[in-house]
Amino acid sequence: MKRIAAVVVATLALALGRADAVEVIRNDKLSIDLFGRGQMIGVGEVVPDPVRDNLRVYLFLKQARLGFRGNFEDVKFETQLAFGGENANGANTDLGLLDFVADVPIKPLGDGTILKMGQFRVPYSREGLTDRGAMSWGERSIMSMAAYQGRDYGLALLKRRGRLVGTAGVFAAGGRDVPQRYLPETLGVPQLTVRVGYDDGVDEDPYHVKGTDLELARTAKAVYLNALYMKDTKIGHSTVLNVRTIDKNLLVDSNWNPFIAAGPGLANGTPATLQRGDLWFVGGDAALRHPLGTGKAVETEAEVNWSGYSNRFGSLHIGSARAQAAYRFDPYQLGVRYAALLLDRGTNYRTGGRQYSPAVGSVIHEITPSLTWHVRKHNVKVVADAPVYLNMPVFHEPAVGSYVFAQQPGQVTLLATPGTTVKRTTVVQARMMFQFQF
């Protein structure tokens, strides 16, 4: 009965749009709040296509999430589950667990020191860490294709001292929801991630980032530096990075990194194993928010990232950047975002499976204006944006049609099929997303 009552209360709160979470339990030792989110998104786009229609229309359930957060004495915890289309995973599992994390205070190291344990966001990239429920665009930018780290399981130390904030974590690097597989290993270095900076009130902490602050009362600013390093581990016939099935950026995706799935060919019939390599990311991001009066504010963000991978078969580098600005006049927000993605000429971007395309190496651009209507703050809102992609690769499969790189990057494998081609062109989209959350 208590569970049914909690669901009823949550539904009422959702309908009223007056709460960020629903209280389930609260006493001297334990507090638990229930939260959830649903998003529907419609997308229309114009894509040059010699086989199918140039005009396309899609409708998806973008997010369907449910979670709990709370405290047991001085230990904070959070669990978040994903359902619907966003949870389409690879061969590993269909669990749908996003977050399962406990924050334990480490008092001997001073106030404001927290040990995070479990599965949670990897602390790299402001856009990658931004909560989807507090964004003013329908999707992350094309920059995230190169810089997004997703969620993983591990340990992290979080320290705040005044306006200085830092976190350092060690992660398995296989992505979230990895099942238990006890395979032979050649150990490397696990994924080490550091995010440090100055923050005078932009973010709750490096792991809870909002793209806009609807309660902004004063000027707030933050500047962070990010770094990530890993030496891959051989596991069975493959490596940790190569068996990752979800939240793969381009640098750890074997469709785009021709070296990550490379290994020595053995002539004696012994199964070959892949060659492990070194992976690194460095970057920085900043945010500035300034109120202009009651219900009015200007918010800006900027970010840049550079990354690399290398083993004895070769090396690869990918660069990306983003800048955005928004003006809020309640209940609306107008914004514009620019993003750029630079692929290395060594990416696995081939024509006929043999030659690298001469188009690789030139910058892909994104310009996206947006309009957000906060019907009831983030609880109920509508986001409309219109991305314009310049110099965007489009893969053309004979007798089937065209695929846009930003939406279907895995279709690059089609280039090994005779007759398939790739062209750089302009792609225009219009998106509208409806969100409700509690």
C-alpha cells in the first residue's frame, strides 16, 4: 500500500508541477525522495537523399526515468533507472541502471570531503555532466560525440574548499551495467579522471550540473579543467575499451578508431588478441550567469576538448569545441549554440573499405538556435530548436537511402559495401521536445 500511495503522490505532484521530488520517507535517520522524468521529442529534417524522401519526420520517447535519492544519517545516496528507447544497449545487458551511488563523508580529510562509490557520471566535460532535465536544447551538441564519457562504476574523491572544487576518480572504463565476466587479463592502468576548478555557485557539485538556473539571484561563474588517462587492459581476446557497448565517444568506437580493434595475426591457429593502447582527454569549460532583474538573466558557456589514442598500430586525435549563450525572460528562454568537431585523417572513414575519404580532417559545424517555454519551470516545459549542420558527412547506401553522421555514426561501416559513398553537405533540422518531471 505504501508503494501505491507513493506512486499516487508522485502522479499528483507531476500534474501540479510544484515539486522537484516526492517525499517518501523522512525520519531522524532516513530520508528518501522519489523523482522521475518523461520526455517526448519530435524531429523533422531535410537530408539530400537520391533514394528516399528528402523530408523526414520522427517521433520518439526520448526519456522515461525513475529514481530515488536521500540520506541515511550523513551518507547521501542516489539511484536512477532508465526505460524506453534511450536504454538500447549493446550485447552486455539491458539492465537500464544509470546511477547507483553513495556519498560518504571522509571526516579525517576535513569538511567538504566526500568519497563517491558505485556507478555514476564520469567527471569530465560540462556538457556531458549537464542533467538532461535542465537543458535548453533538445540534444547535446556534436561536440559530445568526441568528449562525452557517460557513466561508469568506480570510486571518486570530491573536495570543496571555499570556491575551489576538485574531484578525482578511478573507473573500470567498460561503461555502465557491465555483467560479471571472469576472463584472463593483462592489466593496464584503469581510467583516471580529474576535474578541478573555481565555482562560486554555478553547480551544486561537479556531478550535478544544470544547463540553466531558474532561481538565479546573483552573478555566478565557474571555470574547470578536465583530464582523463587510461592504459587499456587486455581481457580475453579483446580489451576493456573494445568491449564497451554503450556511451562510446568516437575515440573509443572501433567504427571510427581503426587501431582500437587491431591485433597481431597469428598463423598457427592460435586465437589472436587485440593490441591495447593509451587513451587520454584534456579540456576546459567555463560558465557565466548574470541576472538582469526579476525573471531575467543572461547565461553563457564555453568548452574545448582535445583527445588522443595510440598503440603500436597507429595514433588518432579528435578535437571539439562548444560555445552557447541564452537570454531568459520568464517563462521563456532564447538561446544559440555553436559547436565544432574535427576528425583526425586517420579515423576509420573509408570509401570502398580501402582508401580514407579526402573529406576527413575538415571541421563539422553546428549552429542551433533554441526557444524554451518553462510552463512550470523544469517540471513542465517545451523546448524547440533548429540545428543547422554544416559540412556534415552523409552516408549514401545504394537502394536504401542516406544516413546523417551526427545521428547514425555507426553507419560508417556501410562504406565497406560496394557502391556506398559519403558526401559532406548541409543538414537542417527542427526539433520539439516536451518534458514533464517531478
